[in-house]
Amino acid sequence: MRLGWQEIRQRARDFSAEWKDAHYEKGETQTFYNEFFRIFGLDRRITMIECVFAKLTQ
């Protein structure tokens, strides 16, 4: 599903508000990245696999 810019902007604002007071970055790394990729409608695990595959096939 492709997201429009308005949806991405709103998700980015929500993400920013949710993470503005984060203090335990090391322990929250995976959660942070999962939620960051969701801004764009992506699944981090799938996206990372696609990146590795793209590098292998170049």
C-alpha cells in the first residue's frame, strides 16, 4: 500500500511526538527503527532483507 505525503507527514509528526522524550536509546533501538519505518508504511524486517538481496544481486 502506497501512502500519500499527507499520511507520511502525519505519521512523522506522531512519531516525533512519541519519541521526543526518549531516554533509553540503546534498549529501544529495535522499537525505534520499527516505528520509524512504519512512518513510510514499511516493515523494517522486510525492508532490510530487500536491501541485502539488492546488494547480493548487483
